[in-house]
Amino acid sequence: MEKTIDVKKVYDDLSKKHKLPRFNELDKEIRLNELEKTREEYLLYYIRLRLGEKLSFFANILDSCIHPLSQTFVVMHESKSFKEDDKKSMMEMLGKTMGLLRENILLYTTTTEKEDADYINRVMKEIPSIKKEVDRVAKILKESWSKEEESDTENYFG
């Protein structure tokens, strides 16, 4: 039987040691309680991995909107919704996100508890602005489906 840990207690102790964000703030982002079967000494490592997964998800959204490679109907339709200013803003945020993701790769090879904690702090400072940009992009994508553009369907099925 796998031993479970009190994630909140272990995190709160680590938080005091490394001045990490509040448990509830981080739990809201990556569901910390799901890490209860993690060994205590690896908690920050797994938190860093979960944050990396979230950043990767956001980066993929931004990247596919900036430079759509697929020629599916969905991509053709949605890509028309972005102006140059939108793409510039997305590109800036993608750069910030990719920088954090590449730093995460470096930490896979030589990580310490302190390095994991420092990374978690950096990501949690950037997450609000990244989420704000992804939210803005998601609204544009959603709104693109509210607009009627008959020419899209005529050309696609044509």
C-alpha cells in the first residue's frame, strides 16, 4: 500500500523554508492535493513538473494561433480572427512561456530543492500574465465561431 502524505503540511513547511506562494494559490493552478502519493522529498520536483505541463499547454495554444500549420477547416476559420497586434502580443507571451519551459528542461538534469523552489516562484509570478493572454486568445477563438462567415463553409465544402 502506497503511503500518502499530507501535501498541505509538507508544502507549508517547504513554503516557509523557500518563501513559496501560498498553498491555495498553487493548488488552484495545479491541484496539489492530487500529489498525495508523492514521496515527501520529491514534492517540489512534482510541483515543478505540473507547472511545466500547464505552461506547455499554454505555449501550444499560443503557438498554434501565431503560426497555424494545419489546413483544417477549424484552423482556417480561427486564424482569420487574429490581427497583427494580436499575433505580436501572443508572440511576446510565447517567448516568456518558452523561456520558462526551457529552464524547466535544464532543471531535469541537475535539480535541487532550492532550484525547484526558485523555479516555482518565478512561474507563479508569470502565470497571471500568461493566463490573461491565453484567456484573451481563447475569447477571440470562441467569438470566431459566433460570427457568420458563409464563405468559409462554401470554400471548404466546395
